[in-house]
Amino acid sequence: MSVWKRILLGTWLVLTTDAGAQTSPTVPSVPSAEGATPGLTVEGLSNLGALSTAPRAESPGQAISGPIDPDNYRVGPGDVLQLQLWGRVSRSWQLTVGPEGTVIVPGSGTVQVSGRTLTDVRAEVLASVRSQFHGVSMDMRLSRPRQFIVYLTGQVRSPGPTTATGSQRVGDLINASSVQENPSMRHIEVRHTDGTRQIADLDLFLRTGVTTMNPWLRDGDILYVPVATDFIYASGALARPGRFELGPEDSLLTLFRLAGDPIPAADVSRVLLLRWKDPFNADTLSVRLDDVYSRKINPPLREGDRAYVYYLPQYHLQHEAFVTGEVARPGSFPITEGRNHLSDLIQWAGGFLPTADLATIRVHRRSPGANDRDQELERLLRLSRDQMSNSEYQSLRTKLAGLREDYSIEWNRLKESPGELDLLLRDGDLVRVERLVNSIRIDGEVRHPGILSFRPGLGVDDYIRQAGGFTSRAWTRHVRVTRSVTGQVIPAQNISALDPGDFVWVPEKPDRTAWDHFSAFLTAMAQLATVVIAVKAI
């Protein structure tokens, strides 16, 4: 064939294929009449043009977890492949894998692709097409993953067939919401139609991200979720200590991975592995944590094994005390128990403000065992005073005093005897420096109850006179004073002078009926008669 004939024939072929002319089925390529390089026949090229212009089936987009790995993806019926040529010839074909697992390659016939990786299929198809074209670039990609049926069995909520795609893994169909109670998420069996089996370990995959534990799905797979029966345990300085299902080929390092790995407070020199020699006898193995992670020691695990990772003593432990109120810099400050005193805390806080009441510095300290339930105390609290004996009443007062958490400190006394009164601070202590209250409050059966200005040296009677004196109903012999420093309630006759902030309470006389007076008279007469009889007997 002359050069001009070849040019005219090539031009006619391009115009024909671009116009989308329908031609006869694909014809195998044959050598040219003049012994030229083998290529497609006129009929074959026309058929390629027909394939390229055929309408493409549209399908909704499918969610995939990421780029498909062609070395792992298994091609099957329903996959749509995109074959593209560019350069001297520009063409694009969609190749659909048929129900028999074959695909028709333009100019080369059918190729069996089912069950083969996308990489293998791509290599064979491109090799077939490349033999027909020279000086043309080409590539083949997966255009649309197929859909197929897999079967869910075992501990799943909805057993039976379900739809999957070639881009999905076992974990896309099985998760915590799709399984029944106590499923085994580490021994999910994947049974392929070719007779092979794989084990999906979704728990390990979700906790560590090891994708090999979450295999790809294939056409007709049967997924079996068994019941979880074997467990291992991790305790101590780990991010997620707890119970874990024993997986295939688990080791001590695997257990640590499942438990979130040790936290910085873990003691690398102390890991204890408890193992059961038989159903009733355990044995222990002590290892170093760094040896496990370097795989110098990484024993395999058996059902019931327990690992204990110890904490470093006092790791990053910082004690604190708090000061509020009338100080220059209130807030929290780090302390060392057994070394720092109340005076240190006041110094760190910048000292007292001029308005501070140095006689009423209060310290709140939580009592040990305050949350512990005391059944004896609860019993005594349910009784009235008349129902308790003297010993029970004293026991109640002692227990209530032991639960006290607020203490008062007088700063001036502390400065006079710092060695005895300068409190050693404990973690969580709260120091409150109250504002100076330069007044006395008096209430009850006085003519003008209220707040009176404090004057040093005055006693209770002085302030009662300032309040207008007693009313006619005042119970004068039972006046009580509540000390601002200690909070104690003291009879007025026992106090010589009041302090700022003290509270004076004048109670009311109890009401007495005629019967009360008559009873008192009879009691007095009975006592008098007893005395007379005793005197006569003498």
C-alpha cells in the first residue's frame, strides 16, 4: 500500500469513528498486506469507535473510606473499568466486568478478571491493547466499584444478606451498633467463596489502627461473629486499663496497646504478669516495661492473664493550700507537707490588709474519714436527749467534735508562740482571713437590739445597758455570748470583756402555768417534810 493510500485510509477511519458509525463485531488484528507492523483492521478500529461512543450508565456516588489500593482490591462482576488512550489516538472506553467475571478488551477479546487484583488486571489489559497501538499512551483505572451480596451470621442484630461494595472492609458492616450482647470483635471469621478464610480483629484495629486486622470484603463472603469467651486484664498506670477480649496471637505488648499504652507516671522497672498454671493456681512473672516494648521479653498471653503496671511514687504530686479574704494576693500556693506553716502561706500571699481581723483567722481542713459512714453516730442522732444516757450523750458530742472541719487561730498569739501555734499546712487547707468587724451584736430580750460599736474593756452588762437594758421577759441568768474567734457559746457570767464581733443573746423566760408553780410548791414542801422527819429521827 502506498503512502497516499495509507493517509487517505487513516483520515477515513478517524472521520468514521468520530461520527460514531456502528460497525461489525471486533475482528482480530492481522498483519498488513505489505508486511507492515501489525495493527487493528478497519473493522476493528470501527468497532472501537462504536464502543467509545456508546452511552455510559450513570450510578450514584458511593462512599469509600479512602483511595483504593490496586494491589489489594479484587476485581469482580459489576466493576466498571476506564480504559483511556491519548497521543496519536485519543479514546476512552468503559469496560464492565460481566456476571461471569470477564471483561471484553477492544481488539483483544475477553479476559478473565474475577478474583484478581486490580494491579494484575491492569497489567494484562494494557499489555493486550499496547500490542495493537504504537506511539500511544494509555492507562486503565477503576471507574466505579461494584456492589455485591455478603452474609452476616452469628452475634449480629440482623443476620442475613446485605449489600456491600468492593471498596468496603469488614468494619464497615460490623460495629458496636450492629452486634448483639457479648460479641467477639476479635475473632470475626470471614469465609470467602474460594474456600479460604480470614480473621478480622476489629477491636485491635479500632484501638491501634492496624488495617491488616480489617480485611477487604469479597463477593459472597460470609461474616461470622462468635460469642466472646476468653478475656485478659490490664491494671495500673495505663491510659485505658480494664478487661479485653483475648485475640489471636496476643502478647503482653498487644495487651498494652489495647490498654492505650502506659502513662508517663508508669514505673518502667515494675510490671507484674499473673498467669494461671491451672484453673486454681496462679504464677507471676516480673518484667521491665522497656524490655517489653523493645521486644526483649514479650510472652504470649493466655485466657485469664493479668498485667499490673505500677505507678511511680509521688509522680508530679503537688500539694496546695488556699488563702482568701483580707490578704494582698489571695489564691492557691504550692506547699510541702510537713515543712510549710501557716505563716509561710500568709507571707506568700503578701501579708494582711489593714482591714484584716487578726483574731479570727479560720482554717478549713477536711477531717479524715469524713465520708465514712458511722452507724453509731447515725443511731445517736436519731435519739432525743431524754432517750440517751450520759455516756451516750458524751459520745455523741465527741463524735460531732471529731467531724469539725473549721478552726480559728488568733494571729497575735501565734506570733508570741510560733513554735506551738504556727500550724503545719496540709494539702487542701483553706485559710480565710475575715474582715475586721469593730462592733458587738446584741439581740433577744433587750429594749434596743442591734449592732453596737466595740469599745475595748467593756463587759456584757455594759453593752446591755447601751441596748436599753433588759425587757420584763428577759431570762437574765441565762445570757449567752457567742465568741467570734472560736465560735463557742459561753455563759455571760464567765466573760469579763467582749471581743470585736462577739454576739450577745438574751433569751426569754419560759412560760410557767399555775400548775407549774403548784408543782414547785409541792416539791419544796416535800423536801421540807423530809428534812423535818430526819431531824426528829435524830
